[in-house]
Amino acid sequence: MVPSSALPVARTKRAQLWALVAAIWRPSEKRDPAAWAAAHRVYPETAGIPGPRDPGLTPYMIPWSSAVHRGGYRRVVAVTSAQSGKTDSMLDIIGARLDQKPAPILYVGPTKEFLTDQFEPRLMSLLDEAETLAGKVVRGRRMKKTLKHVAGVRLRLAHAGSSTALKSDPAALALIDEYDEMMANVKGQGDVLGLVEARGETYADFVTAITSTPARGLVEIEPDDASGLEFWARSSPEDLESPIWKLWQEGTRHHWAWPCRSCADYFIPRFKQLRWPKTASPAQAKQAATLECPRCGAQHVETDKVWMNARGAMVAPGQQVALKDDAAHVTGAPADSATLSMWTSGLCSPFVTWGQRAETYLTALHSGDHGRIQTAMNAGFGECHAMTASGDVPDWQEILERRQPYRPGDVPAGGLRLVMGVDVQKFSLVYVIRAFGARGTSWLIDNGQLYGPTEDDDVWSGLADLMLTQLGGLQIEKVFIDSGFRPDKPELGNEHKVYEFCRRYSWLCSPTKGRDQQSPPYRVSKIEVKPDGKKALYSIDLVTLSTDFFKSLVMSRIRTPADQPGAFHVHEAITEEYCKQLTSEARVVIEGKPVWVKRSRHNHYLDCEALCAAIGYTMNVQRIPEGVERAPKREAAVPGGHDGTRVDGGEVQAPPPTSQALRDRGGGGALRARFARHGSRLNK
């Protein structure tokens, strides 16, 4: 028999059990997380915005939370800034799932402290705020900091440092918060995402929801001709240190887009559209910051944000968006993928003003602390950081302004010494030919790309023809070829093509290797090269160069006024691609050491120009007296000569190439047209 003293306790427990059963079996209205939260969540008076929850404050998170709740994708990724409503949206998802379709849930935070000190209290507030959940929670001794029983299922809280917690329970829904802060390998057991997704193998509708601010990475923008929007382009994995960005670009790549209040066209807000007066202090920028429409140039103020957010839309490459009936209308379909991915700029957050973002960024920039600059870009704008914000590099348009009225292949009268720099890629040779004159003034004569596998001989034969051809009566005096790239497979025992080529043309060519820093900046040393397992070693002169010194020299020449000695000139047909590659790296100083970091993926012409600058340095071109020029050209018919030939400076020159020959599929310059006979190997 049950003692009489225990009867009240037993009745109380029985009543609690029946109340719990009744709450679980009571049907709940089916709603997406945002609608469910608006109906059931109420913030206390101590909250920043007390009262009923309004998911519409962060409308860019609604498509993400809805996609997680509906299912259909194995992964749903959201990338955005700090203070953008990510955690509250996760709580909406958890609450809606437990209330409407209970199933085991796993939440993973970056650290144990974050889990227990920040997330768990907010989770308990959710369970207490929502009247439909409060009665479904098992309280008492069974409730722990990292394990809750709600609606008859487990809600497990784990952190990225505990492989045991990550492998303990199966789950139908997993949520990973601040993914970029997590370790790549959890105690030798594998990465966090792999461990978490293994928990869902028994659930056919398993979904992993992942959010984070991004970390470092080299990311570029690509315009979409169909929609007119500028999307983040896919980057090479080796250019990315941010795990969340790698996941994001594997998916559909949705972007949160806004309509302009002036032209009504949609655009994707990002850091580069934030404006403040050029000489403004951080405090002044806070007051004056505006956002520019890239379509029409209209300036938006902070109060426009609510209007634009209310009409915003998630748009992916392959889709179009237009403002109709005061609402966003999206057409088209995103790329087919098992991952639905969404990116939103921190400028869209209702909790931080544009002025505050600008102030934080400028304060970090003025400090010179790259850690603070990275935090401002990652946490403030939700964008990858490439350490180039404070870098010493001109705008590519400045190089376009250096154009002079001469054609590719022509050598202006001031050009006295001709040099060539070659950058070796796996399937091409990128080259620059530059003429130096008085006091180091220089002119770009030609640039381009010879296509073909650099393991084969054909492309090297094309380079030989190119460098042995006279230009304006001048012969190329020196060629530096970057030997840092290894096209050969060592296991096959093939001879290194750069060394082989330079050995054959040792009187003209030298292989080079770059060093971050060295003194002196130019050094020659003998190395022994073994071409294969049968032939004997041979010696070759290897030139080692200070990358920092010669790239800095190129930048200083670019910044030299065009009418001053030592100026850097380009021909009238120069392309934007050349200009952008020349400004593709920025010089930053980290812990007292200069480092060149990429701003964009392609930097071949910058490498070639640095090689040309190194050759000019060895020739002492900066000491050529001012006023020294070549004699003007003399033109006369050649008696008995072939049609179209002429005499320039006493030398017979070939007739100019035809317009057909000048067609250069690879973006190369005028010289490639002179070797039409090599077309089969230069243009493949």
C-alpha cells in the first residue's frame, strides 16, 4: 500500500503527467516558424524590443526559417552579419517544430560557454513565453542545461568541442550556429558538420540548418546580364578560409535584394555601396552615411531601410525580380542543388544603422589592426575579408588614365631598352613586353597569353618566336621567366620546362623565383638541375627576387605623374582585364612585415610587370639621362622588295598583320598575330 503521506505527491505527479499528455495530444495550428512566433512568442519588458515577436523586423530571415521548416533540402545555409536576427530565427524553428511536429532536435553552438551562458537562457525563455510549449516541458530533475524533454522528444544542446555530445542522439532536425567559429576536426573524430549529419541518417526528412558570419576569403562579384544584379561569384576553394562561405557557394546562392526608392530597380546591398564624405572621421561618417543605388546612383538614408526591407526578396543567379503592386515578384528557378543557401548584407539589419557600420569600419581601418578590420567586415557586413581594405594599391581606373596615343607593338621614341616578363601557368604562358627609357620611364609594348600545356614543347616554341622578334628596330634584351610554378609531375621524371628553356636560351632568358623579402632585392645563384634519371646534372643561373621590393616599385611607378621621369605608360588599346590584374594585390603590413594579399583571383600581369621592373633595375634604367631618345624612323620603298615592305631605321620590316591575323581569342596582344603559322598551338 502507498503511505497516506505519499498520496498527495502521487496525485500531483499523476495530474502533471495527464496535463502533459493532454498538451501533447492537443492539435496545433500548422504555421511556418515566423507566423508561429508572431502568434506565440512574447518578449518580456526587459528585452530590447518588448512585446509580441515581430519576425518582419528581419524579413530576410523568414525565407530561411521557412525553408528549414518545410524541408526538401538536405542543408539550408544562411550567411549574414552579427546582430541580424539569426538566433531568434533558430528559436522560431525550434518552437514551431516542437509544437506542431515533435521530433528530436540537435542544436550545436561554437563553445560550451556560448551554449550555457547565451543560448540556453534564451531557449528557456522561448519555452516559457510560448503558452503552447510551456505545458509540454518536462521540468525537475530530468531537465538539464544541455538536455530538455519537450513534447515527448529530446532537445539536445551540444558544442563543437564535444565529439561525445555530437554523436549521442539521433535527430530529425539539426541546427549549427556560428559555423565559422568551430574547429575543423573535433578531437580527431571528424568535422562538426559530418558528425551532425550522421545523427540524421535514420530520418528521411532530416534537415541541417547552418548559420554563421563569414571569415576570411577572396570573393569577387559577377554581374548577371539577365537580371542586372551583381552576385557573389564562386571562388576557388583554395581562396577561401571561411567554412560557411564554402557551404554557401555549393548551394543555390540566393542574395537578399532591395528595390531602389528612386528607380525601383532591384540591387544587392553590400559594403561597396556605403558612402560617406571622403575625408570624414568615424564620428562624421556615422552621421553622414548613405547607401548608393548601383543602377541610378540615388542616395538612400537610414529611414529608407524599413521600406526597402519590406519589399526585399531572396534572388539567386538564374532568377529575376521586379517591383509590382508594391511587392517583389521573383521569376525563374535557381540552380538545382541539395543545399539552399542565402546571403544577406549586414546593412539590412534593423538593429544597427548604416552610420554605426561605417563608424566601426573606419575606426578599425584607422587603427591599422587587421583583426579589427576583419571583424568589421565579417561581423558588420557579413562579407568575407581579404586583408586588402588598408592595402597600398591604386584603383584599376588609374591605369586606364595612363593610356598614351600609340598602338600595341609600337615603341615610342623614348623607349630604349626592351624587356619581357613571363608568368607560367599550367595551360598557358602570360607575358608582358615593356620598353624602358630615360630615368626609368617605361611604356607597355605588348601583353597577352600563349595557350597550350606548358608540359609540351609547342607553347615554348611560340614564346621563342615571340621574344626573338624585333619591335621598332629594338630586340628584347632580357627575359625573366617565373619558375615558381611546377608543371611537371615529379614521379614521371620529366625535365622542368622553365629550366630547360632558359638553358637553351641562356644568353637571353633567366628563370626566377620570388621571395617575400630579401636583401639585396636581386640575387643570382648557381643551381644544379637534374633533367631526368639518365642525364648528368647541369648548372643554371637562378635569379631570386624580392617580391615586396619589385611589386612596390611597380606601384610607385604607376603613381608617378605621367609628365614626370619614371612614369608608367600603357598603349591606347589596353584592356580593363590588364588594368584589374595590375591592381589585383594589395600591400599590407602585419606584425611589422609587408605581405601582398590578393584582391582578385587573377594576378598574372602584375607578376609579369614585377619581372620587367626587376630587369629594368638590373639595367640601371633609372640612370639613363633625361632627353635621350631614339632617332626618328625613316620610311622608304625597298627597290625590288616584296609588296608592302618598308624600311624603318635602315632595317627591313615585315608588312603589318592583317585584321584577320590580329584576332586574338585569348586576349593577347599584337605580336601573337605575327605568328599565324603557330596558330594551331598558340590558340588551343
